[in-house]
Amino acid sequence: MYDTIFFDLDGTITDPGIGITNSVAHALAKWNIHVEDRTTLYRFIGPPLIDSFQQFYGFSREDSIRSVEYYREYYRDRGIYENEVYPGIEDMLAALKRAGKKVVLATSKPEEFARMILEHFHIDGYFDFVAGATMEETRTKKTEVIAYALEQCGIRDVSSVVMVGDRDYDILGAKAFGMDSIGVLFGYGSREELNRAGATYLAETVEDILPLVDLPVG
């Protein structure tokens, strides 16, 4: 059914909850904002950080840019590794490669960090291309990342491409290009969020992804 599979990273390939929330808390502390319930920071997982600081804390764009710099103070050396690959992900990626599928990472995380994470967990070899945000914030939105990935991979017919992600940003990004999408329910987006965004399919578990791209499990 699909020849090329685009994957989000945070909440889809890896669970970055601890590292991202610690990094956001570090940034907010610079503004004397202290968060009691760390789970309230899960909403930062997925969308571009600048947008999140503006939306959730009312920061100006200038202060949001500064907050991202504070965030990276912690994230670059510590938060990036406070992370783990979801169980079953490597087996799924291996099955896709055995079937001859092209596997592409499409993440709003800076590309440099995304590559570091894939290499740290020794799963970089499964990806044919890595598309991420730029450090200088010129490419951050999921639509911009997907456009970049499609261009760099020379893909013009999106009927054979599917986007896999856990948040509405992934689904809406795919829809902007007429791509099908798989919303995963083991990440940080809810069933309601993914349905509202118009996900083509939903996957309860990692194992549910393979049948949706027309591959047998096991």
C-alpha cells in the first residue's frame, strides 16, 4: 500500500517525556516560573517550542526565542538522553526495511538533535533520510519539515506515502500535502485529538502499524 513511511520522533519513535519536561522546567525557572505538576508540560512534546512558549505562557516571540536557548542549555547535554525507544519500535523498523520500504524521519525537533538521538539508540541505520527543524528556527513547523523531506527524497506522488505520528500536528501536516496518516495512541496525543485532526488510521500499539502499511506482523 505504501512505499515510503514518514515517522515523527517524539512520542512516536521515542518517549522523551522526562528530558523534554526537565528542559522546559529549566527554561521556565529562568523566568521564575516553577511548575508543580510536571505532566502539564507534556503539551510541549510535539509542536515547535517557540510556538509553545507563546501559546502556553503568553511569551513574546523574543522571549520565546530566549526560552528555547535556555531549554537547550539543559537539553543538549542531559535532556536529550533522558529518553527511551518505545518497545517494539526497532523490530517494526527492521520489518519495514526487510520489505524494501523507504523510512524517513520528519520531526519538528532540530535535525542535529534528532540525528544524535537516533545514533545514541543505534537505530539511525533504519532511516533513509532524516528531516528536522533548523537550529535557527527557519524550518520548524511540521508542514515545513514534510515539504523539505518530500523535496529532498524526490517524492512527487504522495499517494504511496504515509505519515506516522502521535499529535494533531503530524496529521494536519500530512493532510496539507494530501498524504494519508497513522495516529499512534501510545504517544502524547489522545484519540480525540487525532480523530479531530482527521487521521486516516489509528494504531493502538507499535505492532498495529505494520498491518496498516500492508505488512504482516512477525
